[in-house]
Amino acid sequence: MDPEWAPIRDDAAAQQVWQSVLRPIAADLVEQSPQLAEDVLDRIRVEQPQLMPEAQFAEGQQAGIESSIRQFARSVADGADPRGLELPAEAVALGRARVQQRVPLAFLIRSFRLAQDTVWEWLFGRITSSASDAAQQAAALQLVTSWLFAYIDSSLALTEEIYEGEREAWLRSAAASRTTAIDDVLSERERDAQRAAKKLRYDLNRHHVCVAVWLAAAPDAGDVQQVLASAGTALSRAVAAESTLHQPVGPLSMSVWLSRRETFDPALLDAGTLTRTAGLPAGARVAVSDPGFGLKGFRDSYIQAGHARRVATLSRSRAAVATRYRDVALAALASVDADQAVAFVHRVLGPLADDDEATYRVAMTLAVYLQENRSPARAAQRLTVHPNTVSYRVNQAETILGRDVDDDALEVSMALALLPLLPGLIAEV
């Protein structure tokens, strides 16, 4: 492979250092990009909490940082000129979202510098431990430092261009005034339903359901906001809503309010039913509130959808496509303090909280059994297994617990409600 970047293309010695030292390290950097992105996020949380005013923004932030680290690593591996690269889609989406969240450009620039420091420290450690001698080490450090600075400078220039263009469009658009109006309603600065409805062009004297819609990563094709909006449209059809209101809340997420003059059919809001009938775009996840009426219902539904999303996010790979607040309200309430929640689950469940699929299946069977008032038949119907299987697993659970579940059924039920969240809660501790 012939490198494109001039400092190595025109220097045989530098090219040798690139081949023997930098390219292998670049391959490792691609693999380490998720962890390094988390490290950058930790620094941002400490130094710039303004960049993540709500926890849900961390996902879009991590996707943007991780994609940029991977892009830089691949430019080193390929010998590409870092000044000729376009920003990754995730980073573009992040910059546009920060405009809508009214985050100053200075904070974005500072986050790039924090990422630069973090990646450079990692590179320094790898180069000093892998270079064959002091001369090779010095040459590799000089090359990769120039490469990294060139990449960051180019990325900052592109980010500023995107930010300013998006900001001008945003300030001219109706979306800016709508965002302000929604913020006023949610913060209770606005208490007049008719005045708010006029600003929002959305009738507030109705029954509302709020849905948090998000993607784990930017799609390979298509605009992120269009994908999220299409998910909102699909949900609107599925629950027979009469009007909708969309509001982007992050690079990969959106709040959607659905409303009706008459009450919503509870059966249509069931999480399993929505998963089967809504026809959501690939990769989309949704968290659904209970219905509420009027201005208060509009606010309450937003809060509930946010809590349901937090539970789904903590559940990680165990989360369903659709999460309904009513189904996870207990877990949402009990998981606010991550330290206490983790300690509680381990104290109550002991080895029944072990992180293996067989034990988890037994624990979840016990959870459904207790929810169904200790009826093996009803639990079996929900789990689509034979009642004897339910009874066998409940006996297994009691053996693992070392006691009858009736001894502390309330605590066991609460700990089981928290169990799917345990990996995410442990990560927060």
C-alpha cells in the first residue's frame, strides 16, 4: 500500500516506521475505540457537564466520539491524508443536535481537545512500549502527533462549518420556536394550554402518550431524524393517534407525543403488541408512557417515557424493542440510586443474581410466577412453556436462594424487577 500522506509518502525512513510501528497500533486503536470513547465521556462529564444535560445524550455523544477515533485510526492504518476526510455521519449528527440543544460551539471545540488528549496518551503508551529503540520511538511519536493534530484541526474546521450552517438554518426555522415552546411547557413556565397549543400547533386539551424513540447507531443510509420520525409515524398508526408532535432531543433520539380526543385503547399500548404491529424501522427502540390528559398529561407523559427509556438503556441487550412505563415503573423508581440498587439485588437474590443465561432464565420465571399471584398456569401462558416447567424453575430458584420465596416475597419481587438492569447499574457505580 502506497501512503498518501506526504510526511511518510516522501520519506523512506518515516515509511518504515509507519509500516512497523504505527499501522499495527492503528489496528489496535480501532478495537479500543469504544473504551477510549467512554474515557473521553468520563472527562467531559467532569469538565463539561453542559455537553450532556441529560443522560440520554451520552449515547449520541459516544457514537460521535467513537466514530471519529475509528476514522483517525483507519487514516493512520491506510496512510491517508487526515486533512482530506469528511466527518463521520455520527459526528455530523452530534454537531447538528448540539445546535438544537443550544450548546455553544466553544464547548464542542473543548470536547475535541479532550478527545485529542485521551487518544494521544493512549498512543504514547503504546508507542513507547512497542518501538524497538529510542530513535524509532521518537520518529513514531513525531509522526503520530502531527497526524493527530492535522486530523483534529481538520475536524474542527468542518465542525465549525456544520455548526454555523445548522445554526443559521435553525434560527430561521419554526423548529426553534417550537423547541422553546415545548421547553416552556415541560418546565411549567407555560401554564396556559390554549396559548401553548397555538405556539406548538398541537392541541393540548386531549389525551397524550409520549414515546421516546432512539437508535443505537446512525443508519448506514438515510437521515437519522427521518428514520426517527418514520418510527413516530408508525407508532401513531399503531395506536390510532389523531395527531403527533415530534421533537429531536439528541443526535440519535426523538420525543414523539401522540394524541386523541378520546382515550387510548390500552391493548394497543401493550409493549408486545407495539413490537408486533408498529412496523418500526430496523434498529429503532421505543419507550412508551401511560396516557395523560391536558397540559399536565403532556408533561407527565414526557417524564414517564424518559424513565422507561432509562430502564431500557440500563437493560442493554436484554431490553425489548418496546418498553412501556407501566411495566417498568417499579424498576424505574428503585434504580434511581445505582449503588443502593446493586447492593439490594445482591443482598436479596445472592447467587440468583449471577450473570449467566441459565440462572437468569430461572430468575425471570420466578418473577413472572410472583407477578401472576403464584399461578404456574398463568405464568406458563405468559412464558409460553408448560406449567410443570414453571414449577420446576421456581423450585430451582428457591434452591439457589436457599429459602422459600414466601419468606420475603416483596423484597424478592423488587430485586427481580431490578435484575435485568443489573449490568447497566453496575457500570454506573
